[in-house]
Amino acid sequence: MHPLTSQLTQRKAAGEKLAVLTAYDYPTARLLDEAGVDLILVGDSLGMVVLGLPDTTGVTMDMMLHHVAAVRRGVKRAPVIGDLPFESYTTPELALSNALRLVQAGADAVKLEGGVGFTEQVKAITRAGIGYVGHIGMLPQSVKIEGGYKKKGKTEEAAARLLDDALALEEAGAAAIVLESVVPEVATKISQSLQIPTIGIGAGNGCDAQVLVVHDLIGAFPWFKPPFATSHANVAQEITRATRRFVESVKGS
Ligand code: KIV
């Protein structure tokens, strides 16, 4: 078993709730690590909140490698998880070689989107001794195929498929599984059915961990904020205020 899987399984068994945040750069990653976050995810949400792309499908391996390396330089304590971006894991061989590249750049584990249909990719990664985190429910990399971001697990069949996905990923060696935009009762049931922690985002309070995009937590991306995210700061307002003061001080108004 990968050390991250045993660590997270033990923490779940002890009843510990885990706080997970994304980071994409050195200073943010260092601050989050020093403030005690449990896991740091270099998510492909990078595309939207840092690079100004419309969705995550334009994120490449080169972009992920660049940002995983930056985050690694800032983090001493929390495990760092790097996202495998769109079309970087279409075969088990590709999944493994790209997972290795993320690890070489500094990731402690990699995450990829998908359930039962991706277990060969997952096994290729975990058999090579690489830490792996699953991601099921609403899958942002499928936004174009799905025609939008939709809540998952609304029917009995859909809920049963999600549970099958989660059990298959756990069996394939996942250290944890992100449940994104899953009906809360379904997310709770999945969490109760696994030994490894679930990491919820827009999936209710029954998950073992919660993850947020750091920009949503600190109010740094004012143009869009998901309804489930609570901001504890307003960094965008502070940037605007400081910039206006600087402009005024230079222009002498
Ligand atoms: O890319 C990302 O930030 C993610 C989280 C929202 C779970 O996958």
C-alpha cells in the first residue's frame, strides 16, 4: 500500500476531518502549508483561476509541471497532489508516463478524473508505486461532452454507478477520492462505504474532507464563485484598493 493511502486511511479511521486547498504558486503553497492545511492540490482549475482559460480542457502537461514544481518549492509538510490534465491519461501507458513526470516535478501523488472506465490507468499508476487520488461525480474535463457542469447522483441508478466507481478506485489503490457536485446523501453513503477518505466539493458535509479552490476561499477571483464556497477574505478588493492607492501616490492626486 502507498504510504499516502495508509496515512489517510488511518486518519479517517481516527475520525479526523481533512482540510484540502488548491495552490498553483510558491508563496500561496508556502502560506497554506505553514497554516496547517492537510493536503495541497495543484488542480487543473489552474486553467481558469490563474491562466484565464474558459475551462480545464486547455491545460497541458507542461503547464501542470511548471506549477507543480513551483508548489513543491514552497511545501515542506503537506502532501502535494498534481492533476493529470485533459487527454494526458487516455491509455494506461500514457497515464503512467505522465504520472511519473508529475512525480519528478515534485508531486507526492497524482489525481485523474473518472471511475470504472479508468481502472487500467489507475492500476498502471499505483502498481508503479505512485500515489493516486480519484475524482468522480462532476468531472470538469468532460464539460464539453456533458454540455455544462451538472449535479451528479440524482437518480438511484446514477447513485449506484458512483458507488461502484468509488469502490473500484479504492480497490485499484486510491489514497482518497474527490467527490465533486454529488448529491449530499449519495456522497455520505459513498463516504461510509470506503476505508479511504472522500474529499468533497459541493457534495455536502458527510464527506471525510473538504476541498476548495484557494481563490474561492480568499476571494481572489471575483468574476465567478461557486455557490457552495464560503470566502474568508476579500483579496480581490485588497488588490484593487492597494493598486488605486499606488496609482494615486504616483500621479499625486
Ligand atoms: O482542479 C481542481 O482544482 C480540482 C478540485 C476542484 C477538486 O480538481
